[in-house]
Amino acid sequence: MTEKHSILRSVGAYLPARILTNDELAKTVDTSDEWIVQRTGIRQRHIAAEGENTSDLAAAAGRKAMENAGVGIEDIDLIIVATTTPDMTFPATAAVVQQKLGMHHGAAFDIQAVCSGFVYAVATADSFLKNGLARRVLVIGAEATSRILDWTDRTTCVLFGDGAGAAVMELGKDAGPGEARGVLASSLRSDGHFWNKLYTDGGPSSTQSVGHVRMEGKEVFKHAVGMITDVVHNVFEATGYGVDDLDWFVPHQANKRIIDGAGVKLGIPPEKVVITVDRHANTSAASVPLALYTAVADGRIKRGDLVMIEAMGGGFTWGASLIRW
């Protein structure tokens, strides 16, 4: 029996030009490079320029992914943008990206699952492709999180950065068991009872404002490792693979202590874990595709590798996908 899987044909990325270091932050808020690195592993982050919107970051990453796939916008029939920082309340940022890429056909919509957004978007694109609702999907995670930070709050402003990552997804060729490339299984979860542990204190229907990021850091940390391992184990059970089969673990880049904790609990050797949080900080829905792009571009992730992506974010939401590259 053969089965088709949704392959990630290519990845792309975009990072704003401006780099904000920990030392620069220490000039405006009570913190230090040593304090930030020790608690988070972050050394710098990219910040979108004035007038540079989430849709600009997303479109740039999307163009790079299409270029790397050798396809044009005429070959894409669905755009999914995962973002917490849309250009506007409406229309969807994906629709604005559609316009910026010159696409008049197909469909475009946003997914809002905060830091888990790209994993949710990959699972959604996988479903659309397998059900014949799309032929080729441009999946993008993009954030301008700097726009919703309280730059006087050292517990949050040091954690986040801006950027975008993208993937072109399409159905692969029929393959027998153990031969298939692409998304092998996904596990998505959420629990809204934790909404007030990581949220923004504003919104259209509540305050008629955007608001700022607010977080109970200890609570998020307490739940993160367990939630991450939960969905990773679910995916392993669904596919019959295990930790020893894994070539690369590409986690959400929120905090190195969380990444290290999850790796230890899962039994994944540090040399199999892709880390970009030191350079990018937490770019929310963009962090997983940015990390994927980094590891593909530098040659670590190769054709045939077994790759686990995972993320956990506000909501709480969390999810994982196992991909044969």
C-alpha cells in the first residue's frame, strides 16, 4: 500500500536589518547581557524598521522559499500566514501578502496560535493538500513582536525579536512504508484555561487597543517542558518512530533553558538540537521556520533526515510534527 505525504519542498527566511544587542537594551532597561544570557540564552534580536510591517517580512520570506523551490506565485494556490502581529485587525495579513506577491487566484488566510502558529499551519496545509483542497501551499510564520512589547518591562522586552520564515508545501510522490518523505504525523493541543499566563492586555473587543505582551514567566516555564514532550511522544506513537530514529529536533526558540529541559526529558542529544534563540530571540510563529531555514542552509538538515518540529505558546497552544525531509 502506498500513501502520499505533504513534503516541504523548500524553506525561506527574512530577518530585518537592525540588530538589537543585550548591551544596547541594558542602556534603556534594568538588565545586563549576563542576566539575559544566563536566563534565556539570548544575545541579540532583529527589529523591524519603521514602516516595515509583518506582511513585508512574510512576503520576503515567501519569495525566498519560492525561489528555493524553483516555483513562481502562479504555482501557489493557497497562502497561510501564522502571526500574532497582523498588519491590521482585518483583512488577514495573508491577503496583504497575496497582494504583495502579485497573486490574484487561490485563497489566503491567517492562523493565530501564537508561538505554535507555524506548526499549526503546517498541519493545516497538510490537511488541505491531502484532501485535494490545494495543490501547492506557501506556509509562512511572520512576526513584528517588537510592536507589542512594553519596552520598560525587562521580563518581556528582552525575550522577543522580529522575523519571518516560510515553506513551500506540496504532495510528494507515492511511496511505500518507510520510504515516504514529508509530514508523517502531527499533534496539536490547546488549553484556554492558561490564557492569562501569556497574553496581550488589549484587543479590539475588550480595550479597542493593541495592548502589550504580559507573561508569568515561571508559570510558562513550569508547563512548557511537559507540554512539549506530550505532543512529541504523541507523534512518535502515531508513526512508530522513536527518539533514536530522530536526526534533528527543531524546537520553538523561546528560551534555551526550556529547549535544554525538553531535550533532556525526551533523551535527545544536544548535538541533534537546532538552536537559533541566541541570534533571533523568540520570534513567536517565525521561530520554527527560521530555525529550519538556518539548519537547511548550513547543510545540517539533508534529504531523507527525520526532523521533529515543535512549539508551545500563548493560549496555551502546543504542537509537533514529524517530517521526513
